[in-house]
Amino acid sequence: MNGLQAYQRVNTQTSITDADPHKLIQLLYNGALERINMAKARIQQKDFGAKAQLINKAIEIIGGLRSFLDFEKGGELALRLEALYDYMERTLLEGSAKNDLAKLDEVANLLRSVKEGWDGIRGEVESQQAQAVG
């Protein structure tokens, strides 16, 4: 492992250790988007083994996002997100099988949209945390 990879691993581990649940979800979205972008580069470089590993990691991350869904509190929204995550996973598999950059872009765009909504409620989460402490 080179120095940059070691730094990134320590930095990521520190971020995860210090993250509240909301921040952890943000990190998962970022990680999935990063893996998809890296996989696109691997397709263009015809490095299909690395592409497959990156797509599999993105699918695992999306599966992790699914596992955080709270169907009792989330109701209809949680059900819709579960269906969307399922669609993303299937689309990534298809994109990987066909080396289809458009499929990867589609999932990345969907993830960005959901992430923007999640990022948008960050202030609300922080104010709730401040009230709980105060």
C-alpha cells in the first residue's frame, strides 16, 4: 500500500469513527459515488477485473444504505427508497455485465439526487442534536 492509500484509509477510518448516523449515511453515498466513478475509469482503461471489484463494492454500499432504512418511522419514503436501491443494484449489475457507462451514470445521478436530499436535512439534524445536548 502506498502512502496516499494509507493516508486515505486512516482518514476514512477517522471520519467513520467520528461520524454521527446522519454523517455516516453521507459517507456511504460518497463512497458509492466514488466507486462508480472509479469503475467508469476502469471500463475506459479496459481493466475489467478492477471494474468488477469497484461495482461490487458500490453494490455492497447501496446494500448498506438499504439496511439503514427504518420502515416503521420512514413509512412510504422508506419503501420507495428500498425500491430505488434495489433498482440501483440491478442497474449496476447490468452496467457491469455490459460495460455500459450510461447505466453507471444513471445510478450515479440517482445517488446524487438522493444524497442532495439527505444533505439538505443536515441542518435539521444538527439542531435536533443541539437541543438534545442543551
